[in-house]
Amino acid sequence: MPYSPSNIRPNLAGDCPEIHPNALIDPSAQIIGNVKIEKNVFIAPLAVIRADERGPDGLVSPIVIGEEVNIQDGVIIHSHGGALVTIGPRTSVGHGAAIHGPCLIGKECFLAMRSTVYSATLGAGVWVGMAAMVMRTTIESHVYIQAGSVIRSPTDALDLRLVSAKEKQYMQKVWESSRILREEYLRQRSFSTVASY
């Protein structure tokens, strides 16, 4: 995607976002600093992905958005200085969710609307329910976190169940809907560019 000073810009350390040309970023989203956005990512309106806080060494650690990740409207992703954020491939991050690093989010996770992940690690295929909070702990793969839950330690995560087949199907449906949207918006953009000549 071409560099646009209005919404894709360097941080104070001079790090510029690296964005795969097949990613789709809404013009109202803000992408700042050491952000790496991989192939076929969809970033919806008003999302903010900001890698600008320096660590003790004066460097800014990256925020890495893996292939085919779906970042929905109003999502905020940031990190403490020197802390990495990685979001694995085919993960969906719902409307208004917040991710604050250090965080490692595995592939094919589902973070529902207004959920919060802070200083945590999620294995592959984890479901974080609406308005749930996960902080300072590690969640094993394919675990279901109920809406409104507050998980602040490994003890809080002891009795969590696994994601059901029905929930896996829903996760796939959300991801697939976003994939189709991204492709349709890219086609519209290509058509608009051709039509303007």
C-alpha cells in the first residue's frame, strides 16, 4: 500500500510501517511506527496500531500482524517500550478490542468485541469472549474464555473449557466474512483506479 502521511506514518524513532501490498487498511485507521502487516490482512475503520514507545535500548519493538488477520473497527493495539506484540495468522480481533503488549497471540484466535488482552500469551485457536479481560497470564491452545470473564493469573484459567465445534464454526465464519470484505474492497479500489484514467 502506498505511504500516506495522513494515516500511515513513522514514529519518533523513525521506524516506518511495513505493509504488504495485498493488505487492506481503511483510510481512517492509524498505523504508526514499527508495525509489520503481512499478506491479506484486513484493517477496518478507526483501528489504531501504534508502535512508538522506546525500550531501555532506545529502540521500538515491532507490532507484527500475521497473514490474513482481521482487525475490526475501533481496535487499539499498543505496547510498553521494548515489548513485542505478535498476532498469529487468521486471527480475528473484534470491534473495540484492545491488545496491549507484551503479547503473543497464536494463530486462528478469536477476540470478541470490547475484549482486552494485556501482557499475556494466547495459544492457537483461543476464544476470548465479549468484554472479557486476559492479563499477565498464558492461555493454552483452543481454550474458551466466557464473555465478561477476568483472567488475571494461571489460577483463574484452571477451570476453562475447550472451544466447541459450534464455536470453531463461528470463528471460521467471522474470518471468512472479513476475507470476502477485504477482497471486495480491493476490487473496488482497483476498479476506481482504472476508471479514473
